[in-house]
Amino acid sequence: MNRSLTNIYRFFFSYDFTIGLYKGIGVFLPVFIVYLLGGETKNLITVGYASLTIGIADQIGSFKHKRNELLITLVGTLLITIYFAQFMGTMPFLFIISLSIVVFFSNFMSCFGPKAGTIGFTFIFIAMITGRNTYNVTEYIIDFSIGAIFYVIYALLFSKVFANYIIRQTLSSCYVHLARYLQAISECYRQNSDLEKSFANLIETQTTLIAEFQQTRDLLYRTTNKADIKIQKMAGELTLLTDVYDRMVAPFQDFTTIRQSYENSDIQIFLRDLYRKAANNLEEMSLHTLGGGEMIRRLGFKAELRALEFELEILKNTELDEAASEAYGVLAAHYRKAWVMNRQLDKVRELLLGQTEIPTLGDHFKKHISHSHWSWNIVKENLTLSSDFMRFSIRTAVAMFATLSFISLVLDQKQILAHSFWIAFTLVTLMRPGFSITRERSQARIIGTVLGCIIVGIIVSFEPSLSYIVMYIMVSIILSNALVNLDYKLCVMFVTIYVLLTLNMTDDLSGASIAIERVIDTAVAAVIAIFFTIYFLPSWEKREAPRLAERIRYHIYDVLETLEAVWIKKSVEPSEFYIKLKDTQSLIIQLSNSLTRMQKEPQKFHGDFHYYNEFMIRQQSVLSQLAILGYSLEQLHKDPSSIPEFSELIMLTKLRLDPTIPSSEKTKPFTGQELKPLIWMVEANT
């Protein structure tokens, strides 16, 4: 209960709530201005929907990127508005085919990345809203332009004025996600947990963490005021947090060894509690950075660290056999990781309290900035039915064409549903490239819609005044935007509330009839979405897993070659090695997520799940050992050329990992354990 209350308290300090509040103000401010100028209800709704739609494309990023994205969205939506406004709420064949074409090209844009996909969704959404407009075309275009242009100006001003605050909140999110990662590590030490599931969860928690780190890097390192002391302080925090994450990598076999060799021992409990308490400390630091709590006086896991040190000393003075010695080596390595984490988190704490000198921001950060590549080659590569982007674009366009035709020829003709076009609206939000995501979104959409309808029914039953309805709409818009990345069901619930309350202001239907129809339309759209996802150009994860596995093989080999180039040949900087590590880890996370989605697909479409699951665990272990080897070489400042046979072992390892050499069925899989002698050689020669 206390943890739930803490999470709610933290939510109101988070970036998610801030973005919800900021977008809510951006939607209602132009509406309020038009209201003061004497605008009618239809004008207010059009202006509000225009700013709300542009707000969909308003995504976190540097000022330059945000400006470019919003201007592209503004120009695109204005052109779409001018074209689709002519249909005046009718649904001729030209409208159906035009909207289907917009759906195809807008979804195909997602091959350029998630942000392009979001802009594409904005184009679809505005085409659908504009096509249902029933009042004067010129007046509608003017109203829409006012709302859209106002929001773009508002968003750019906000991004410029509150740049440091946005970075601070994004960085705070890194604290929280790193805490969740440490909690996942803690679960891997727990004896009564399923290690495979715990390790899969450990990899999964990295998905958001790596994305948050990269997002914060891009904001920090693209800022124009790098000399600002606040920016340098936040860059120092990010460097320390990233270092904690990098040093915590551990192969699957390490957890297996510790759980088998020290089963139900104090050692296991110390490790479990150590990481759990470290996670709690990070969450408290996160709240402090946002002004939501006091800074912790000391780290809470030092007792566990000292206890581990004592246990290691006892083991060191004990006569150990070969297996026990190997287990001791693994345990000692995990202790060193915990010690490094303790040191780095202490530095973070001192930095936040101003007890240490703020590090200067050099030029090395430039290599860590992500770049959006807009190339015709990307288009050419995806102009084939083997491309999931092409299959998804065709699937959604055909589904939209079929749905609009059904609405026009059947539902509208027989007047079965008063707002049958909602089916098409909902279909756009539900259809996703894969079956599992489409099914999950459909379930969440139906649950959220039902909850929203119940709440609207309760609100309408009290016959609130217009001012109260407007207040409920504003709160719902704020919370729907705030929860979109946290809980899709709750997000949909608040979307349903503000949509139905808006309709209640302009429609003669009772709240109950609108709510019931909304549920029916959502259910119909979910059935259509799932049907097309299964039976029309489906994209099953069994197609994606082999492609990701092949890329991982090449990336792992590239990491090893980069390690050789950095510390043996000395031809590149160490930062190149860490960039390769990050890119390869991202691919392994993609494979892990793909396998998670595969498990949610029908059994007959699973493919060779167990093979790729074992492959993922092996490759994660190999990457972890390569990371440890690289960190050891850097931190211990040891020249590999002075270590006998080190270069020869690297060459043999390259032969084993070379993806161009076909492996024999008799060849034992490379698990990463083979790299441990290299690590021991570095540590022993120091």
C-alpha cells in the first residue's frame, strides 16, 4: 500500500505528468482564446482537436529535432485538412480510397523510426477527423489552422524556455529505470524464483533503461548551453548512472553458479538484499532531484557489502576444490561489481549534494548521440513483401478500405449505429505490426473504453453544468497524455471520458446510449484488427527472430574485433568499444522482446522458440564476458601485449565467433565461459 502511494506521489513529479499538463494547457489555451473572441461550440471543438492532434506528434527531443518534426507535421496536416474538408461528412468512394492511401503511406513512414511512425499516425488521425466535418469548409480550415499553428508556437516556446527542466525530469526517469534494473538483478539471486524468467525479465528491463539513457544523452549533448553548470552537473550524473549499468552486466551462468554453490546461504540473501536496497536508494535520489523529497544521508546497502566481504574472507581462508574455487571466483567478481556500484552511487549522492567537483563536459559525448537517417535506401529496402513495414502498411490500408466500405454500404445505409465511423477511428489505434501487440492493445482498449463509459455514465447522471464538463474534459486530456506510456488501459479510459463528454455537449443522444455504442464500436474494431493481423499478410515473430539472431552474431564478432583494435592494436578509442556494446545489447533486447511476443502468439506460429531463447541467453552471456574483459583492461591499465598467449587466445576466440564460418553440428556452442581465462589472465597479471 505504501509503495503504491509512493508511486502515485512520484507520478505527479514525473516527466509523464508534466508532459500531460503541458499538452493539456496547449490544447485548452487556444480554445479559451477563441471562446473569449466569441467563437461558437463547433469552432471551439475544431480548434481543440487541431491542437490535440498536433500534440500527438510533439515528442521529446532536442529543440532542433522538435522544430523540424512539428513543422513537417503542421505542413502535412494543413495539406490533408484542405483536401479532406471537401467531403463534408460524406463517404463517397473517393473518400474511402483517399483515406486508405493516406493510411498506407503514413504507416510506411514508420520504417524511418518511431517518431516518423507517430507523425504518420497524426496524418491518419487528422484525415479522419476532417473527413467527418459537416460545417463550412473555409471556416473549418481557418479554425483548424488556428489550433494547429498555436500549438506549434506554444510547444517550441515551452521547449526553449524549460529546456533544463525537461532534461532534469528525463534524467530523473533514468534513476527510476536503473532502480528497476537493479531490482531485476536482485530477483536473479532469489533461490525460489525461476531463473530463466528472472533473467528474461532482467533483459526486458534494459529495454526502457537503454532508451531512457539514449534519450537523455540526446537532450543533454545537443543542448546549446553546454557551459551551463546545471547541464554539466546532469551530464556528470548521467555518466555515473550509465557506468553503474555498464558494470552490472553478468552472464546467466554466473547466477546459476551462485544459486547452486551457495544455495539458501547468507551470501545469496546478502546479494539479493544489496541490490534491492540500492534500487530503493536510487528511487529516493530520483524524487530528490525533482524536489519531491530529501536526499538520503547514506547508502542503505553498506551493511550487506561488508557482510559479503566478511564471507569472502572466510571462503578465501578455506581449502577449496576446483568447483568451489570457480564459484569463489564468480562470487568475488559479483562482489567487485557491487563495490563499484557503491562507489559510483556515492559519487552521484555527493554530486547531488554539491560535495564534489562537477566534471567538465568534453567532446567525447558526440559519439554517443543517436542520429535519424533519412535515406532513399531505407525506402528501397522496404519495397518488398518480405519487409514487415510493407506488410503492415498494406494490411492496415486494406483493413481500412474494407471497414470504410462496410460502414458506407451497410451500417450507414441501414442506420445501425449512429457513430459507426468510430469503428474506423478505433481500428487505426489498434492495428500494430505484430499479433501479440494488436491483441494486447485490443484487450486494453476494450477494458479502458468500458471503464470510461461507466465513469461518463456516472458523471452525466448528475447533470453537471457546462463549466464542470469542461473541467472534466481538461483533466481527462491531461491524464490521458500523462498515462500514454505508463498504462494504456487508463489512457484509453480518460480518452473515452473526454470524447464522450465532448459529444454530450454537442449531441442529442443520452450519455448511456453514446457509451453503449462506444463499447460496441470498440469491440467490432478489435475483431477486425485481430482478423486482418492473423489472416492478411501476417508478421509472425518466427520471421523476425532468425533475422535478429543473424545480426547479433555479426555484432558480437564486431565487439570482439573492436576490443582487439582498442587494447591490442591500439588503433581506436575505448569509447568505440562501449558504443559497440550498447548497439549489440540493443539487438539482444530486441530478440528478447520478440521472443516474449512470440509466446503470446498462437502455438502453431511459435517457430523454434526454445532454440532462439537458448541462443539469446548464450549471446547475452558472451556479451557480458566481453564487457567484463573490456572493463578489466581499461580499469586495470594492463597492456595485453605483456600477457603471455593473450593475443593468441583472442585469435582463437575470433575463429569460434566468426559468423562467416559455418558451424558443425558437433561443435559445442560458444557460451561465454571460454572468455573467463582471458579475464583471469588480465586480473592475475595486475
